Amino acid sequence: MHTNTLFLMLFVSLILGLVGLLIFLWGLKGKQFSDEKKMLESLLYDGPDDLNLAKQEEELKKKKG
């Protein structure tokens, strides 16, 4: 294999890795991976009325904070 090909492959892989890392960090900053509370809190509510009430309470918290 030619050294030019190796350098090109190395450069492309580093760029792709950097792009993947930036997308992952962007997702962390945007709180894309913070679903653990939603899943645990959903176990506490049984009926549709309880879920609607929980949604209203969450919206109030967002407005306040």
C-alpha cells in the first residue's frame, strides 16, 4: 500500500471520528440522553388522568425554571 493512501485513510478516519464526537457532545448538551427520569416517573402514574396531570405539572416546572 502506498503511503499516500495510508495518510488519506488516516485523515478521513480522524475527520469522521471528530464529527461523531461533536455530534455526541451536541446531543449531551441538548439533553438528548436524559430520559431516565421520564421512564421512572411514568411508572408512578396509572391512568390517563394522572398522566395528563403529570404533564401539566412538568410544564409548570419548565415555565418557572
